[in-house]
Amino acid sequence: MMAKANLYVNLAKGMKMPLLGLGTWKSEPSKLSAAVKAAIDTGYRHIDCAYCYENEETVGDGIQAKTTDGTVKREDLFITSKLFESFHRLGDVESGLKKSLQSLKLDYLDLYLVHWPFGIQNIEGEMCPTGPDGRTLFNDVHFTETWHGMEQLVQKGLVKSIGVSNFNISQIKEIQALPNKVPISNNQIELSPYLVQDDLVSFCKSQGITVTAYSPLGSPDRKDPQDDDPILMDDPKLIDLARKKGKSVAQILIQYHLQQNVACMPKSVTPSRILENFQSLHFTLTDSEVEELKSLNRNNRYCTYDEAFGHPLHPFDPTH
Ligand code: NAP
């Protein structure tokens, strides 16, 4: 077993969040419990989950196995999950959380995020209800209503901190303008050298909001890649830099975020990659190498949620 070496960032309320975590979107349930166990054995203490990944039960199995065998205590772990869009009404927020808690077999979360700024109609038994035209039935619940529900979860001790995901600067400001009782601890957004988003990252940091990078490897296993999407891990400059540093491309991409004090959640169900990704903690890039990586920016987004284009709360609808 390798030496444990975690990096942390301070959250609002003095909590510490491990900067490197295990992503779980698209992780096949048959492999995920073993992946969570391998990750915890390797030294990961942060696991990034969501109700809509439909695999929190198996994440919970992995966590339970590692707390039962004494490898870790619950309080050693930092578990993040996300409120699904159909639970955005004030009266639905707690039931959304409870579904995740039950699947994860936990009685609290360390961080709970509003997954997207817009909501979907809550229809019993249907995760993503669709209308006669086959399109998802979104609703007009405003995220400021949802945020009040999130604050109540903290007050009830069901979650330790709250934040948002996929929110743009003006949407964050709308929450900040509320008579808030609980600060926004985190904004989880897509980030990579192909989508640098310096304005959003700097704004969040200036407000004491930590930033988490999702799809840091370019999400090569996402379901609907477009033919003209560039493949991040095939970028020749990245490959050159990795060769020069004697590291893998994935390790370069992960360390790129950690070094900027941005948390990073690479997903893998492959134990050798889970270890390889964790070893990103063991080297550094120079400032000029980070700048060189930033110069690859092409504002390319892999996760567009284009089904919701046209919704007034879509955070990056190009037609707005
Ligand atoms: P990603 O982490 O960018 O890429 C995952 C893919 O890379 C998988 O196919 C994985 O394969 C492969 N991989 C992992 N390590 C590798 C390595 N060392 N070398 C080569 N390939 C490697 O994709 P992502 O799942 O889109 O993003 C990561 C996490 O961010 C998600 O799982 C989720 O937790 C979070 N996320 C959040 C949002 C949001 O809206 N908040 C959206 C997207 C993602 P194997 O698994 O087969 O090893």
C-alpha cells in the first residue's frame, strides 16, 4: 500500500475538503463498490456522488465495507452528493436528500450541491418525465426557493455544508443577495485545459467559494459524444508535457487543478487507474507549465445539458 498524502481546501464554516476525490457518474454498479473500496484503500477520502447517477446504493456498499472493516471511520470520509432537478421545490428538497442518504447508508453528507440551476417536474415514479413530444418536462421553480430548502438541511444537521453545481456568476450572485443563513461552500463545474473558465473560478475564489472540477479527463465515456468533440487526452501538447514530466496524461490533467487549489473528481472503476490518478498528488507542475496548459483553452464544453437549452435558468445556453 502506498503512502497516504491528501491535500485539502478550507470550506466555509472551517471544514476541510479533500481536493482529490473519486467521481462516480456512469460507473457501472457492478464495478463501483469494488472501485470505492480500492479508492479508500489507496487513500482517497472524498467521493463525489449524485442521486441521478443511479448508483449511490453501490457507493454506499463500498463505504460500509470500509467502515465496517475498520479501514476508515465515517468522519474520515468526505461524501458529496447532489440534489436532483425534480426536488427543487422547497417542500421536496429534504426528500431528495433522504433518497441519497438512504442509498448511501449515511446519516449525513459533508457537502450537498444543487446539481443544476433549473428544475424538472416532480412526477411520482418518473425520474425524467417527458411530454408528448418526448422532451423532458422542466418546471419554473427558481433556485432561490431551492436554496432555502438546502439551508434547512444544514440547520437540521443532515448535511454539513451546501453548494451549487453548474451555476454561473450571476446565478451565484442571486443566491448571495438572499438573506442567507448558510454560505455557498462550493461550485462544482466542468473544468479542463480545454475549458479554463478563469472568470468563474476567480469570482468563486474571491467570494470564498471553493471550486471543484468535474470531467477533468474530458469525460471520454459519456454517452453522447459529438463527432467533432476534441478528445482532451489525445492532445499532442498534453502528451508531450506528460512525456517530459514522466507522468501520464491523466496525472497531468489532475495535478493541473490541484495545483490551482481546485478540487478534482476523476472517475474510474479501474483499480490501476484509481491508483495512478491518486499519484497525481506526488508531483508538481511549474507555473509556466500550468500557463502552457491554460493556453490550450478552446471553451469546449463536454457536458452541455442541451436538452434544457431555452430554459431561462440554463447556465450556459449559447442562445441566451
Ligand atoms: P472524467 O473523470 O473526465 O473521465 C472518466 C473516464 O476516464 C472514464 O472512462 C475512465 O475510465 C477514464 N479514466 C480514468 N482514469 C484514467 C486514467 N488514468 N487513464 C485513462 N483513462 C482514465 O469523466 P466524468 O465522469 O465526466 O467526470 C468525473 C466526475 O465528475 C463524474 O464521475 C462525476 O462524479 C462528476 N461530474 C459532475 C457533473 C455535474 O454536473 N456536477 C457532471 C459531470 C461529471 P474507467 O472508469 O473505465 O477507468
